[in-house]
Amino acid sequence: ASRDISSGAGTPRSDRTPADHTTTDTPVPHTVTSSRASARSTHQAECLRAQEFLSSATAGAPESLAYWVHEGTLDRDRSKFLSLLGKPRQAVEAAAHALARYERTSYAHDRAFCEVRLGNGLVLSKEIPEAARVLGDVASLASLSPRLTAELHATRALMRPWGGTQAVTTLDAQLEAYGLMPTATPWWWPGSSGPSS
């Protein structure tokens, strides 16, 4: 079969000019969109599997070698995965359940994480005054770890649309009093690995 040299068809890529390149040499938007949708679907499936595992993790706890894992921690992590799955009401319930498992005077670090996760679920549920109250309560403990502070900042960033409301300005005053007002947009989002604690 003969090759059409004048059009550049069939010539080696190194011999072709930029004008000879066709749209097949560049990514097709549909392919990119499909890849993103596939990645999002995979991420959601992983979150769902983790949430289901945490839901059933304590079923055999008395005989389990993993008995030492605090049930509040499991519910706290369920709250994170439920938020990532777009189920804020269930995330709020899981975080509230986790908080009920901790006493106010012990496990302060873990309890603080539960409160931030509760606040996150409330923001996603658009219950801004209650979210601001919860996050304000935890502000005094946020300096316990960089990861906790980062989660608090990321959750506060979700409240930008309500930044002018009294609830959020009161929260900002509390954060500022503890030196916790973020100076820039958080580089991670709630639920990602974030900085280490």
C-alpha cells in the first residue's frame, strides 16, 4: 500500500511537523472526565468499604485480639468516611455516638477529634450555628496536635459562605484568641491524610 507523504499520513512521528499532528495526539476531554469519574468512584468505594468495616468491627470485640481499639475511635472514623461519602446526617450521628463514648476528662485528644468531625458533619448539613458552637468548644484543645489544628482549619474553610454570620464571626474570635486563625487556605481537605499528629 502506498503512503500519502504530502499529508504526513504514515510518516514517522519525528518527521512530522506540528501542523501534521491530529487531535489524537492530545488528551480527549471525555477521557479525562471518565478518568476522574472512575477515580471518584474508586475513592467512594474505598470509603464505603472502610465505613462498613468500622460498623461491624466491634461485633466480636470481647474475643477479638483488636479489643483494645476504643469504640469511640471506630465511630469517629466512621464519621469521617460518611462525610466523604456525602452522608452528613449519618456522619453527625456517628460523631455524636463517638463523643458519648468518651468522658470529658479523659482522652482529650480523641474527644477533640470527635468534636471536629461532628463540626464537619454539621457544616456539611448546613447547621452552621451548631457547627460554630462545637468548633468553638474544641478550639482550646486544637493545639494538641498539628493534624487536629489542620482538621479544624479545613472545617472552618468549609464555612466561608457563612463568614459574615454572627455564629462564624464568634467562632473566628475564639480561634483568634487561641492563635488558631488560619493564615492561608488549608492545603488538604477533611478526611484526607493531612499532616501527621
